[in-house]
Amino acid sequence: MAKEIVAQIKLYVPAGQANPAPPVGPALGQHGVNIMGFCKAFNEKTKGKEGLILPAIISVYKDKSFDFVIKTPPSAVLIKKAVNLAKASGQAGKEKIAKITKKQIEEIARTKMEDLNTNDLNRAIATITGTARSMGIEVEA
């Protein structure tokens, strides 16, 4: 028989840097989860991806055990990394702060494909392009 899930928690944690401090500690502590157990497991799974913020979906079971799934980084994080930006434009429609190539967009779309709600690469590219534009980044033809 399957374990009964009592909570699902979604956290955005920097790869390899999970620690008991907020947001991890309070989110897991209120459900009685072994915080250090999660931190060690997360940091081990995310070695080599330092610098990326990764979403983790944690399933907490009735017996206080847990398991988690690590998703691909948010599109905005991948785009900022591709064009070496610290943050996006505050005025996306008026101010262009960087340029990104179609090839970079395609690479990001391929990376994000498993977590997007489409199986079509062209639609995934369009989604990532829209995200880039909304960040004030010009997409080169």
C-alpha cells in the first residue's frame, strides 16, 4: 500500500546550498520533516549545478518521511545566466538591457522541455522568447 501524503512543499533553493535557515527550515519544520536529512540529500543531488536556483517539490508522508523531485531551473534564471545578467530590466517594454541569440533560446527550450506544458520544440522556443522579451532582453533573429 502506498504511503499517505500529508503535504507537498515547493521550494526554490540554490543548488548545493540547502541549509536549515529560511526558507528551508521553517517550511519543512512545520511538517516535522528531518531538515538536515533533506539538506544533505538535496546538496548531494545538485552537485555540479552551482549558481542555479532549482525548484524542489517535496512530498511529506504521514510517518514524517519525505521524498523530493528536482525540476529544471526557472526560464528567467537560465536566460540571465545565458546573457550574464544579475537582474532583468525594470522597464521591459521601454528598456532593452541585453541581447540573446536564437541558438541560446533553443538550448534553454531544450533544457526546459520536460517541465513545460508542450512537447513541441517550436512552442517551447516561443515560450522562452516571450519570457526573454518580458525581461527586457532583445531576441536576435
